[in-house]
Amino acid sequence: MTNEAFAEHVLSKVAADQPFEPTTYYDADGDCIEFIAAPDSYYAERIDSLVTVYRSQETDEIVGSLIKGVSRFLREVLRLAPGFKIEI
């Protein structure tokens, strides 16, 4: 299968008439949370060793983020503030 045929096949599976919905994904292997808030093409800007923001290629606005070390961070928060809860 050529690259063009593969791309056409994949794109045919995507419903073009459905509106974009922000998405969040937790990657257990990488222990990170990725959040995409807008359907824009984006580039990554590393803030520090744990946080990367995604900026729109067109407007430079933040359209998403990647947060690393989630489990370690939560363990530390719970150590310092037992009973701490996050409600989403």
C-alpha cells in the first residue's frame, strides 16, 4: 500500500462532520497527561523538565499541554497534604 493510499484510507475513517472535542489522554508508560484543547496544527514549547505547552502554528495561542511525572507529583502532594482530592 502506498503512503497516499494509506493516508486516504485513514482519512476516510475520520468523520469530517463531527465537531472537535477537547481530549485528555494519560499515558501510563510515560506517566504523562496530554491535553489537546483545539484542533489547530501546533508546535511544542518546552517550559521545563515536566511541562510542555502546545502552541497553535497560526496564532501562537496555547492549544494543549503535556505534563510529565504525574504519579510522582501526586505522591508528593499526598505526602504533603494527606486527604487532598482533585475533582474533575
